[in-house]
Amino acid sequence: MDSELNAELIAEMKEMLSEGKSVSVILLFLKDTLSLTEHSRLLAIRYFYEAFSIELRDAKMIGSWDFFDGGNWDILEVEEQVFPLLDQKEN
């Protein structure tokens, strides 16, 4: 794991998914915990990529959230696109 990322936070994200938390909830948790700004797109992508071992092209969808500068998906669209990828990893 990248030394710049918080291993405890990664573990907490994994636990949240295993408890059935949605991508939206995990993303908002990440936003609040790291005090993400509209310019923190890459950091959010890196955390989802590392936490859930998904393809980078799939993790990049997190950056489409309209919270981030240039993003054009609301959080529900991010949920619809990303959750099935994470759900497959859990099975």
C-alpha cells in the first residue's frame, strides 16, 4: 500500500462495505474524514482504488462526483456506477 495513504482509513472503508454501507456513505465518510475539497479528486480515487482493489479505470468514476471540480454525476449516479463493481469484489 502507498505510504501516503492512511491504512486505518482503508481498513475502515473495507469494513463499512462489509457492513453493507453504500458507496455514497463511504464517499461522504471519506470526504469528511479527510476534509476533501473540490480539488481532491485524485486522493478520493486513490483511496477507493486501494481499499477495494478495483481497476483504476473503475475507481476513476469516483472522480465524476459533482462535488469535485468538473464532475458531472450526482452522488446517486456514482453509487449506481460504482457499487456493482464493489459488490462483485465482495462475492
